Amino acid sequence: MRKSGPRTPAIMEAQPTVPGPPPGYGQHWYHNPSQQPVDVQPPDGYPPPGLLQPAPEAAPAPKRKRGRPAGTQQKKSEGAGTKRAKTGKSKGKQEKITDSFKTVKRKIDRFNGTSEAELLTKTLPDILTYGLDIVIIGINPGLMAAYKGHHYPGPGNHFWKCLFLSGLIDVPLNHMDDGSLPEKYGIGFTNMVERTTPGSKDLKSKEIREGGKILLQKLQKYKPRIAVFNGKCIYEIFSKEVFGVKVKKMEFGQQPHQIPDGETVVYVMPSSSARCAQFPRAQDKVHYYIKLKELRNHLKGIKSAPEVSEVEYSFDLHKAQADAKKMAIKEEKHDPGYDAAYGGPVENSADTNGQCNFATAEPATSNSEFNADSTFCQVPDGQWMTQSFTDQIPSINN
């Protein structure tokens, strides 16, 4: 425990004493009927009586509401004021949650460190030569095609899969083999616009129109058998620019117009992109690749193997009923194997008169019970037996 020292007595300071007012001080000021000042000097520390002000009256207490104590009303009013102050403060600038909790999006490096601006400066070279059967025409290179340097390299693109499923190529290939297709299969590649963009929507209409004129010059120079437009939007612009025809209701397949100054046939197929809403799957587009193969074989004079054709069947109820009746009354055909199993053919002569003759390899016995005059197993012609078969069996006990 802490030891406390001896207590020291508190030093009392002397308070100054103020002398009281002289006698008659207040009486001369407040009870003078003539209101004339009296030569009475106030002591030190006291103001003159004219400067003295009466004490202020106490403020009236606030009115209370019924059923609520006064303290509750005061606290409620204070809280309301605080709330209004906060609301007025928040109206100026409100803090957003996203500002304090910012989510960082994960960036996917699709092009191995190559920036998108650098890819936009690249172009995709054409794969064209003379004597091609088919030239595939796209609208313009995408970012992935510019990065890879090959045609249709996207993992979701259906071009190479449909090319194999249709039989235009005999082995599965990918974008790395696009350079070998002209020599092996007579297939080339080009685009309407050379500029690389993230999407076809980034192209200007003027670029597409000028690209259509350049494409026409390429087709007139190399003169392939078939010019295949990979997407109907490309052909609609090309048709309006080259043929001067605005396509209203276009159907996929071979088109009525040909490339001017040549015999190149125009063919339109759905876009091989997976974003094609009308044909979202590869199996939906294979049909048009098969028709392209048939068109190529027809132009080259190759006879394709005959396919299974549909046969129309007709049904005649009366004829079916007549055939069923004939089948019901049809007699049993003669079976040669039945005769061989029993030693020889059955002789049907008029002398037997319906007798049951059994052919045997052994000579006939001399038993009189089984001679020709016996009535055993004889049935009148055209009649049923009136006697039971057991009654006709001869007795051999005699």
C-alpha cells in the first residue's frame, strides 16, 4: 500500500472585502420624486444605479405533446436536425461503392504480348493462282487472322470442319495448311477489304465499295471456276456495286449472275463464323458445302456416284384385298425334298380313287387282309368318312 505523508493544512487566501453602499444610496436614486440626481458617489466597484439592468425573465418552457415526455421530444428534434445535416451533405457528393471497391478485370493475352494497335497495321496475303476451281472470299482479316498470318484460324470458325465433312478435302486440315490447298484441291483465298479490323462493323462503306472493285479485277485476272462468297452480306454489297442489282430476297447457293468478261460462276454460302445466328452449328452449314462440291464436279465434267433417290409408293386398298384373298386360297406347292425323304415320288392315278398308298422298298406281302380289295383307308371320292378310322383297322389276332 502507498504510504501517505502528513496532511498539510490548506492555505486560506484572504478574500478582498467590498465596502457596502452608503446609507440612502438607493433611496436617493429610486425614491426621489423629482427624479433629480443626488450628489452621492457610489463606492468603488459599484456602477451607478442608472446602469443597473433588471434580471432577464426566464424563458417559458416548451409546450409538451400529449403522452410524450419532454426529454424525448428534445432528443427527437436534435436527431432530426442531425439527419437533415447529413442528407444535405450527401446531396453534394455521394460516395460510390465501386470507387472504394474497384474490381480489376483479368486481361487475357490472346496475341502473346502483341498489342492490338500493332495487329491493326498488318494485312493477310491472298492465296491465288491461275486455274483454280474455287476461290473463297471473305470480307476482311480479323485480329486473329492477322496475328496467325493464315485464313480462318479462329477456334470457333466452322470453315475447315465443313470443308472436310463435305468431301471437298479428303483429310482433316486447319489454317496452317491453307497454302497447300491450291495445289492439292484447287482452292484459293482472298478478301474484299485488305485492312485488318476487330470486326466487320469497323469498316466504312466506302472501303467496302472500293474493295469490291479490286476484287472484280482479281477474279477477272485469275478466272477461277467458282467465286464463293463466305456470307451473304459480302455478296449483297458486291452485287450492288458490280452488277448494279440490289438483292432483296437472296437464297444461298448458285446465283444467276456471272463475273463479267469471264465464265466464273458466283456461289453464296452462309458465313463460317460461329456468330452466324441463322446457322450456329457446323452441321447446319455442311449442306451448302456439299452443293458446292456438286457444282464443281458438274463444271469439271466429273460424274458423281449415283445417290439414293426417293421412291414414291402408292397404296391401292382394293388391290391389296384381292392379293390377300389369293394368298389365302393358294395351294401348297410341290416340294421335291418331301418325295426324296420318303423313297420316291407319290403316284397319283385315277385307279387309286383316293386311296392312301404308302410307297415301300420291300415287296408287298401276301396277307389277304391288306390286298387291293380291302376297304382299308378308302375314302369315297368327294365325301367324308362315315365310319371311324379305328373301326376299319383289320383284326390280326385271327
